[in-house]
Amino acid sequence: MNFEMMPFLLNNELKFAIERDEKRVRLVVYKSGQEYVCRKENLSKLERFINSDECRIFKGRLQLCKNIDGIGIEIKGKFVGVISINDFENYLVRLKSPGTYS
């Protein structure tokens, strides 16, 4: 695992990270240190999702859904964890501004 920033712990075996990938980002869930699912996306699409009334984004194995607790992470239709919207937004800001974190 090569994280630019600390990943979010979703449960005992899963971690979620957003990593830079040229002009896009990779949303990755790691299981026991190995990449489990991944989705490449534009930062702008993630920012629009955060600021919109949409409740769900993406189709396929990895999906994000907003709820009262924050951003829920679903894999293959199964809820695996949640990240606060504030933490998710801060993570995106830090990705947009490289060199501002350690």
C-alpha cells in the first residue's frame, strides 16, 4: 500500500483511500493491505456530488452514498463503512493542493 495520505479505516479489514492518478483520482478500498476495489474519477465530479442533493454516485462494485452520518461506502451493494462529509471534503482539498500536508 502506498498512500499519499492516511487512509480511512472502514472496518477491521477494509481501508478507503483517494489517491492521485495523473489528472484524475483513484478511489480505492484495500482489504488486508491489498487493493480490493478501485474506481478512477475526476475530483470535480466528487466535489459536485458532495455539494449536490444527489444521494448516490457511481454504478458498479464501488459506490458512494450520502446519508445522515456522512458518505457511506458500498462494495457490491453491501455497506462497509462511513466517512464524515467534512473529513471527505478535507481529503479532497488536500489532494488538490499537493505539498500542503505531510
